Amino acid sequence: MGDPTTDFAAMLTLEPHGPDVWVGTGPRYPWGGLYGGQIVAQALRAAAHTVEPEYRVHSLHAYFIRRGDASEPVRYEVDRVRNGRSFITRTVTARQAVGAILSMSASFQIDEDAPEVQTAELPEAPAPSELVQDSWSSMFDRATVPVTELAGRSRGWLKINADLGDDPVLHACALAYMSDDYPTDAVAALHPDRPGPDARPEDHPFVAYSLDHAMWFHRPVRAEEWHLTGMICHGIIASRGLTVGHVFTEEGIHVASVSQEVLLRANRKR
């Protein structure tokens, strides 16, 4: 197994610690603490360990309760809420020494033979090869699409840096890991005190925290291929900005939808 601080597949290889309990670790991130996408992805992986493989990941709804500590492992406790013929429901509580840091519900469904209709459209965007690569992590590649003329928008290409094989759960976890990246940018882009495109990180006027995160998986994905995420912030009230977005393949197939609420507050250190 690789290094869980640099290898995504290794980071998603959780260690069992008793009935329906798994423990995971990950890298130390530039801003300190843990990355919300890591906790969501590992929680989803833990939930999937209690589900038969014919059930595909359908959705997740997570609340970030406390800031995680990258210096200690995370314990994922799974509750088997319901086993149905078509749907399975699980809840996962992620804990560290400080207490619960995340609470998540996850749903799994057996694929059904039914009509498919897509109305979401791939936003206009240059190909990833035409953009600057600007990822802050070795876990995935990122190419941000400039949309400075559109308030409350963020848009960019993402793909995981790992060989995930043919495990559909691992690909869903990888997409969940990356999906926590662009929502904050959309909220910041709507804020009246947003910095200009040439602002340095130390000049950023506010700090951001993910409050909750929801995701719906419409179709199977190959997370090691480029996918475009397009997010829109629909307003900022009481320091909370709500973002909604879609994830597309390069061919324009709508594979997932994402929603997140972000807490944006003035940077007191500045």
C-alpha cells in the first residue's frame, strides 16, 4: 500500500476497528486542519463497506461539526439505518479526540432500467489542456476556468491522480473528495469585499469554512478522467453562502450534482 498522505487509493484504504468501525488518515493541508473532502470521502468509503456491491452510491448529506486535526487519525462509526430492496441507508459519524467532527447520511441504490432525461448543459469552458494547472494538492489535478465577469460563479476541471481500477465506490469517493474544492470560490466571488484576481493569499479579506455538503451521483464516473464542475452561489445571508452546481464529463454528460453552504467571515488576522 502507498503512503496515505500522498496516494489517494492508500488514503481510502481504511483500517477496521471493530464492528462497523474504520479508521483513516490523510495528509497535512496547507491551511492546517483537515480538508472536508477527505472526511466526506472516507466516511462514504466506510459506509460502503457495509453495503453489498450491487448497490451503487446514490447520494450523501454531510454536516461539518468541528475542524479536524491532521495530526491524528479519524474514526468512522457506521450505523446500518435501513436495508431495503432498492435502497440502503447508512449514517456515519467521524470522530477524533475532540469529539464528532462530521455527521453524514449516505444512500445506495440498485440501478433500475428506466428512461433517462438530461436538461443540465455543460457550461462554456476551454479544454483543460488550454488552462493553467493550479492544484494545491498532489491528490488531484485542477484547471480553473476564469469567470471573473460572472459574480458568484466558479468553474474548473478536476481529475484524481491515482489508478482507481474498476471499483465504482472508489471513483465515487474520489469525486466526493474533489467536490469540496470549488464551492468556496463561488461564495467568495459573490462577496462585496472579494479581492481582485491578482490579490495575494495573505491579503484575502475573509476566511471560509464548509458548513454542510450534499451530493447526488446520477451516473457512474471515472474520476481519473477530467470532469468540469460549475458552481453558482445563490446568496449570502448571516455570513452563509449557498452554492449549487453540476459535474460533467468532457463530453457533456451530467454525472453528479453538488450543494454546499459556506461560512464566510472577516479575516481578523488581516
